[in-house]
Amino acid sequence: MQRERRRDPYPWTWEIPVLVIGMTLLVMVIGIQMGRSTANLLAGAGWTWPDTSAGPGFSSPLGTAFWTSLPGVVTGHAEAGLPTPVPVPLAGPSLVWTSLALTEAVLLTATTWIGAHAYQRWGPGRMRGMATSAEAAKLLGITRLRKVSWIVRPDLYGKHVPKPAPVARDAGDTGAADVEIGCGMSPWLVKGRSGTSAGDTDGRPG
């Protein structure tokens, strides 16, 4: 059944590719701005970020300059979209491009790894019917194994076997009855034998 579930194809509708492409583009856009900010930080201008105030054109929670400054940043202009006054000294084009390339490589690699891990963990091809790590640790962990060590390895930990609970008895019962119970005899038989009179020889209750 597990093999059949893994072989069954999943219907790749248009929503999934669009979501993957949209997430990839968003990561690349964020990488562009982070790469420019990293380059300015290395140049000594501090951490810079595009102006978040609403400007002319469309409005965005991140600010209009976050999007309109992308062409300028890609062409090597470290000051594109920054709020005034612009800090100095800013990074040069070479440092901006190098920082962009490294930042994009790191972000895309991390995004790919996270996406692959999430697909294997929650995607349609995931292994089903498997215990989680917490469930496996609860059943086969060190604490559990130590608790049942006298069952797993009685040759090593047999002396730690928990003692059985004492058997309740009546005031007229003798110690021999407890021995017989421990040997596996029925409590009814033990009661009958302990209650016989001295003259009885057939073992029936007196």
C-alpha cells in the first residue's frame, strides 16, 4: 500500500506552479534589496533600506520605492530608492553586483532546501503511517528502555524486578496458604485446606 501511494501521480493544477513561481520571484526581489543593503554595510554606510513612505504610483505595504528601485539596484546604483539624506560612502557597482549574486545564491539555496523538506514532510509523496520522532522516542527512548530493562534483559537486570503486591488473607489462614497461593493453587482450594479440622483426612472443609 505504501508503494502504491507513492506511485500514484498527483494532479499538478495551475495553482501549484503559480505559487512556486510567485514565491521564487518574491525571494529574488527580497534578495536584491538585501544584497544592496549588505553591500552598503560593507562599504561603511550602515544598513540601508528603501524608503517605506508612500510615493507616486501604486501603494505597497513595503513602500513604493521597494519596487521602483529594483532596476536601479540591479544596474549597480546603491543609492536607488533610499530615503534622503542618502548616507555615505555608498558601495560601488562591483560590490553591489557581488553582494547581489551571493545573497541570491544563499536565499535560493535555503528556499529550495526548505521547499524540498516541506514537500517530503507534507506533500503528496510523503511516507504515511510512520511514527513521529516524539512518538518513537516515547516508545523506544532511553527512559522507556530503562523502565522495562528487566523485561528486555532479565539476565542483567533481573534483580530489579518489581516485587508483587502482598496477598490479603483471613486471620485464620496460615503461612502455608500463602506458599500454596504463590505456587499457583486456587484460593478456594487453599481456603478449604486451611479450614480442615485435625480429624479430617479427605481435605474437605470442616
